Amino acid sequence: MSDSVDISHLITVGVALCGWLAAHRFSAWRDRINHNRKMRTDFLVIAFQRLANSAHRPFATGAEHLKDLENTLADIHLFGSKKQVQLAEDFATKYAKDSSTPLDPLLNSLRQDLRKELAYEQINGDITWLRFQPTFSR
């Protein structure tokens, strides 16, 4: 009788240990997925905000938003999707050639990915921007 009790205790402990190990691995996997999702969401929000601040503004030397634009384009090469990296490269190439090109395709891609990540309804089409021009009084 003693042997069967010992074996049943070992089986019970083994099952409990396996269950704990499986739950721990699942929790670690879920935490890693949630952390990556949070990092990606944070990146998309910041990248969108920085690019939106530069969109449809003059790229004059010394403009405050240019450093954010440069940093965001670099961040897109690190964290962006393959499509976003291509759109960032297209923007940089066209801007170097023509000194003017819209950020709208890249902004739309960031917006779509962010809305998808947050399970929001997708929105198609370009963003309508409102830009105020400074007025100088005498």
C-alpha cells in the first residue's frame, strides 16, 4: 500500500509541477507579446505625431520640426514595417532630388498600422491638415 501511495503522490506532484511550468511559460510568452505590442504602439504614436508635425510645413533650415523628422525617419528604419521603411526611403530620395515631397503616404501607413494594432476601424484616404501661418503686426 505504501508504494502505491508514494507513486500517487509523485504523480500528483509531477502533474502540479508540469502545470506550473506550463503556466509560467505561457505567462512569460504573453508578457513578451504584450511588451512588444506596447513598444510598437508607442513607436507608432510617436512617429505619427512627429511626422504629422512636419507634414505640410516648409522645411526651412533651422526649423524646429526638422530634427524630429530626421530622428523619426531613422526610427522607422529600426521599428517600421517593410512597407514603412520603403516609404521613408522614397520620401528621403524624392526630397533630396526635388526639395519637396509629401509625407502623406508614410503617415497613412503609420496610421493604418496603429489603428490595426489598437483594433480600431480602418480609415482610408489622406489626412486633411490645418496649418496656421504666423501673422506679423507692426
